[in-house]
Amino acid sequence: MALKSVAVAALASALPLAAMAQDVPAPKVLVITMFGGETKPWLENRSLSQEIAIPGLPESAPALSCDDDLCVMTTTMGFGNAASSVAAVALSDRVDLRQSYVLIAGIAGVDPEHGTLGSAHWARYAVDGGLRHQIDPREIPQGWDTGALTLGTSEPGAEGGWTAGTEMFALNPDLAQQALKLTEATELADSDRAAEYRAQYTEAAAQAAPAVSLCDTVSADTYWHGRIIAQEMESRVAALTDGKGVYCTSQMEDNATLTALQRAARAGRVDFDRIAVLRTASNFDRQADGQGAADSLGADSGGFGPATENAFRVGNGLAQAIIENWDSWKDGVPATE
């Protein structure tokens, strides 16, 4: 009797998945944004007239906005909101994401060594900047150069410790390379204010016009800022990626979003190899020479408008390539030529 009950339960759990392909929308691309300013260009530039309400989404963004090929959702900001919203959608029976490409597209802070205001960066690695021990710099022992420690250790640089399992995600490198190839010639938005502001930085990448590149991103619920923490984050990316990662952008959600997507992938609801992360620079992550960190944090850099627009322009470039060439993409990421 017990075996029969288990079999019936297994059959019941499989039925929604079996019915999905016929009964619910199956977008070729799902775009994940984090707040209204990031969502707005998608709504203004695509005819996303279909709405799919999903239980569990926030009251301020309760539905997916879709056309026949693409849907956009808004998580609202921070780890808790991102994980909850993405889990609600990825595990919902109201949309079939099993063959969908998932594009996380939002704004970020940028390392002036690797980008500038308005620049766009596809990630190969997403590193959690918050899963660590932290002692206030005013209380660290003499001789320590940082109060940031690996979980389970008792001094900077110590090995071992313990993990939560979501400190680092390696994204599909073939998809990241394809994304770069397909979008690196995108005409990017800029602003006079951004051009004026970036001129005070001495780094060549910071002074340059916005461009599309491939580098890596750090997530943290705390909106940190300044040269000292930025250097800690650079070291953290290097350590968690065995020296393969190149830190360039900072944001507040991606590891939480990827955790929800990873669990959905294990449940057979999404394909983790079809996830791309794009972050565009709305601000620098640290101050310029001669500038205070607090002044830098509060400055009007002129980067917000170009960053939100470029997240759409670059992200939509990849989305359209997938949609228009679906026969080449439907079975997985095509090889780069």
C-alpha cells in the first residue's frame, strides 16, 4: 500500500510538467529585472501586452509582461525579494520555462579599472560578497589589514572554514561568449553628465566611452561603496574562482536569483545552462583620486539613464538573436564561430 501511495504521489507531481507544453505559455526568453527603472525600457520598446499573474510575486509587480516570445518580470530589490520572486515564477505551473533562456538584466556599480558609466558587462561568475564574517575596522586586531574573513575562519586569509553553498555560481561560458559576440557592437547610450563625471577618474577604462565586455559580478544585500571594500571584493572573487574571475560589477541580487534558479533547475523547471547575467554601470564602485567615498556615493554621476537604457539595448540584442534564430538555439547554446 505504501509503495502504491508513493507511485501515485510521483505521478501526481509529474502531471503539471507533462501538461505544461500544451496549456501554458513557454517564452523563448525570460528577462529578470529588479526594479521599475530597469523594467521600463523593456515595456516601452517591446509590445508586451500579455500579462501572466503569478502567485507569490510582489504586490508592486504581480505579473509577467509578455509577447509571444519574451516575458519580463520584476523581482523588486534585494536578496529576499529576488529569491522569493524568482522561485515563485520558476516553480509556477502558469509558465513553462524548461526551454527558456533566462536573462538577468540590471544596473550595477563598476570597477573603474574595467568599465565606465553606461558600460555593459556579461558575467561568467557571480560571487556572493556577503557570506562572510565581518569585524568593524575599528575593532580588528593590530596587524590585520581587513575585518573580512572567510566563514568558519578566525583570521584574514585563513583556509578551510565552511560554506553555505551559494557563494559562487559559474555560468555557462559558451552562452557568455555568444552574448558578447552578438552584442559587442551595440550602440550604447551615454550622457553629457556621465562624460563629465568619468573624466575625473584616471583609469583608462573609466575615461573611455561605454562598451560591452565580459567580466564578473559580486552580489551583496548591503549597498557597499568605496575603494577599501572594493579591493576586498576583488580578492574574494579571485579566491572563490581560483583566480579565474575578474571582478568588475557590484549589485544586490544575482546570487539570490541564481540560487532560486538552481533549485528550479534541480526540479526540472529551468535549464541552468541557459542563464545569462548582464549588468550595466550606473555608478563607479569607488571614489576617484582626491574624492571621499561618501562624496562619491552621493554624487550625481549621470550614469543611471544610460545604464538602464543599455541594459535593454544589450539584453534585447541577445534576446532577439535567440528568438529570430530559435532553430539554432532551441536545443542549447550554439557553438561560437
